Amino acid sequence: MTITTLSTAKAANDLTITLASAAGVKRGMLALIGAERLRITRVDQTPTIGVVPGADGTQALAHLARTPVAFGLPSEFTGTRYVNSSLSLTGPLLVFDDIGTSGKGLPAIRAAVHLVGQTAAVPAITTYTPLVDTTLNSMVSILITTTAAENFTIFVSYTDTGGTARVATLPLRLLTGVNVLIVNFANGAIPYAGVTQQFRAKAGTLVTVGTAGAIGGAVYDCSAVILDSQI
């Protein structure tokens, strides 16, 4: 797969496009520009190439000059789905925003939630049960809207791939750039940015992200996400 750009703008139904670099392009390859697939039909006048716009059920679209273009063999795009609204995948996402992902795909959002006005510890902000052994990333951000006597932590509980139950405290970052492990009243009513924690979880076991400790009359909002690297 090769990544380049359009040298000139493309109208929706143009049968040719001009690339900034056409090195390696061959007839029968597939090109992707944004949400549009194009079949490459002529390469005898490179860097201008002949194409069939709107291939594979995608919509023929207009694109500006310098828009990224990915081209390669159709097999290099196996598992890639471009749609104009929601995105549905049956395999790893090999191209994102016209940038190749080295065949590894992108992390999938398995759980995400935002809670407002919490006045107690939340033992399960969000949960996820992976179907296979996998590498997960979890992160939580906190906003203290009313400070009082709070002294609590953020945790992720899971079972590692060796079958041992684990509980990890998730780090947070102050606006000063300092990492902390405890949301404490001494810091006042401030936001705590989330810091990603990566771990391996066993198939069929529950992963839980939550808060634990003393809230002490404080009020807080929280956002939590669990990402699956699918490896």
C-alpha cells in the first residue's frame, strides 16, 4: 500500500486523477480517497491515471488538491470498510483517514461512558468482557465540581491471561503535568486528566473500571473508556 496525495482537484465523476507520486501504481489496483474507492484502469500516462470512480458501492465524490490517496492491491484492503455514516468492521481497519495502520488495525472502543454529578463512589463506571485474550487500554478523567473531603482512587479490575485476578490503580494527571494516584481535596475543585493504562485480559472474564474511597460530600463528573487493541 502506498500513500500519496492528489496533485489537482477531482470532480465527482472524473475518469482520471493526477497523483503527486504514482511510483508503483499498476492497472487493477484499488485507490481510496476519503470514503470513495476507485478502480485503477490506466497507468500509461502517470502521474495521471485512469480510474472508475465510486467503486465497490461507494459514492463518487469531489476531492480537493492535496487530499491523501492510498493505492495498492485489493488484497491489501481486505477488512477495510468505508461508509458515509457509521463504520462497521469484520476485520482490522487497515486504513484510517487514508493512513495505513501496518495491518494491525486500530484500537476498538469497547466501553465508554460519561457520568455527571456523582456524590458517591461508583464501583462499576463501565465494564467489558473480551471474547478472546487481548490487550486493553483503560483511562478515566475526573472533574471535581464541588470539593469537600474527597480522597478516592480510580481502579481497573481484571483477570490476566494467566488466570490471576488483578486490581490496578489508574493514574491521573494534574494540569501542572504531575501524575497522581489519588483524587484529594487538597487539590481543590479541578480536572484530573486520564492517563492510559495497558494490560492483558483473559477471554470471557469481566473488566471493570470504577472509583473507590471516600467522597466526603464532594461532587464529581467522570468519563471512562476501555479500548481493545485486538492483539
